[in-house]
Amino acid sequence: MISAEDSRRKPLPQPDADTAAYWKGLEQGRLLLQHCLDCTHVQVYQQGLCRACGCDRLEHRAASGRGRVHSYSVVHRAPGPAFRHDVPYAVLLVELEEGPRMISSLVQGDPAAVTFDMPLELVCERVTDDVTLPRFRPAGVKEA
Ligand SMILES: [Zn+2]
């Protein structure tokens, strides 16, 4: 059961030992991807094993920060009080230049102008002392 107070706060990821490097990277403005040294698979969501071949020889490398809209949805009705002032906003399925896809959201752009294949670039948005979130803006937009 979610209390009324909780519903006014946005849910945040909880960094743990497995994901600490990932969150530290975002804090430093870098989106770290896990590259498999055995089969060359690239994954964004952090885990101890390669999702393609199961080996544990994974290496962090910073993503270019470039990607494209693979799919998206524009949210007009806030899922809870915490998001009341954000609507409308665009939830994105971003295909990174390196291959993996990740869920994110649009910043510094018009949600109504999002299109499939639209070029995007990474924005590391610090939301608390412990959490910096990977978001995306339309490519070529000047720093706000
Ligand atoms: Zn592998």
C-alpha cells in the first residue's frame, strides 16, 4: 500500500553493489554499458553475467550518448500526484548507437514533436545527491 505522502514523491532507483559503477558513471556524465569480452554482446542494464553467453567477463565502456527513438508514448494523465506537473511528457524506448535499447524520457524538447527514429543525445540529470538519471533530448539542441 502506497501512502499519500509516498505518492507525492517520485520513485527513484536504489543503487546497490551491482549497479554502483553505473550510477557513479551517470554522476560523472557517462552512460556506462557492459561489453562482453567473450561474445562482444553489449548490454545497458547492469548484471553480473552476459545475457547472450552467460560469461562474467564484462567490461564497462562509456556510451557515445547518441541514440534514436525506437518507440515512444506521450503521457497525458499523470500516473500519480508526483508526476502532476510533468504532463504531458514522452517516455522513450531509445536504441543506443551501440545497439542496446533502454527506457528513458525526453527532456528539453516538445513531447508532441517526438517521432520514430528521431536522433537523440544523452542528458545526465542529477535528481538527488545519490541519483543521476539518464534522459535524452533531441540531438542538436543547445544546452538549456
Ligand atoms: Zn557474452
